[in-house]
Amino acid sequence: DPSEEFSALRDFIDCRNALQLECFRPPTVHLPFDGETELACRQKLKLNKRQARRVHEILRLKATDRSNPEQYRDYRLAVKNRLNGPYQREQRDLQKLRSVLDPAELALTHPPVSHEDHMTQLHQEYKRLEAEYLAVIEKLAATSSA
């Protein structure tokens, strides 16, 4: 993975460029990330799916009224659902392993994580990501007013 400074610079430039596309302007940016958005990013901005989704999340946060509980909740859930994807895949794989490994072997290879611990980790990851996104949004605001 690239350094944090490089990632922040890339996010800033990609977001600044993406603001020229209709799919990243309100109210369209509040819609879930979809194939159309990905295609526009790939063709016009030369972004891969992962970076396009990241840009979408940053610009959606920028357009989200965080004082509106429903709008902010919808945003948080969308990001947390994406962050939860790898955990869900791991749980499906773990279910398959349960059929071939005995409980002792399973405990050695995959120590159990409680639901509360998982939710805490997910929340911490979301807060870290939101802080990164807000830093990019601040830079976008500073350059647009300059």
C-alpha cells in the first residue's frame, strides 16, 4: 500500500477531478455506488473500482448533512457495509472449515472474535476512515475558496 501522504494526495486530486462528473454532484452522489459510477470513473478519470468507491465515499460525505441524523446514518451504514464485507467472507469460509476441522483445530487456526469486539473494530475503522475523508474535504474546501 502507498504511504498515507501519497494516498491523501491521490484522494484530493481524484476528488477534485471527480467533481466535474455529474454522478458526483448532489443529489446523485447520495445514491449507492453502482456500475454506472464505476464505469464513468474508469473511462473519464482512469480510476480502478477501489479508488472510485473511495472517491464516491469522500464526496458523498462532503454532500451529506451530518446534522441530519437520517442522512448521516445512511452514509455511515453504506461505508460500514463495505468495511464489513471481508468479515462476512471470512465468516462464510469459517463455516466451511467447521465441517472439516474439529473444534480444537478450528480454535487454533481461527480464534473466535465476539460480536461486540467485531462491532468495536468496525466502528474504529469507520472513525479512522472518516477522519481521513474529512481531511480531504477540508483541502477541497480550502482550494475552492482560494
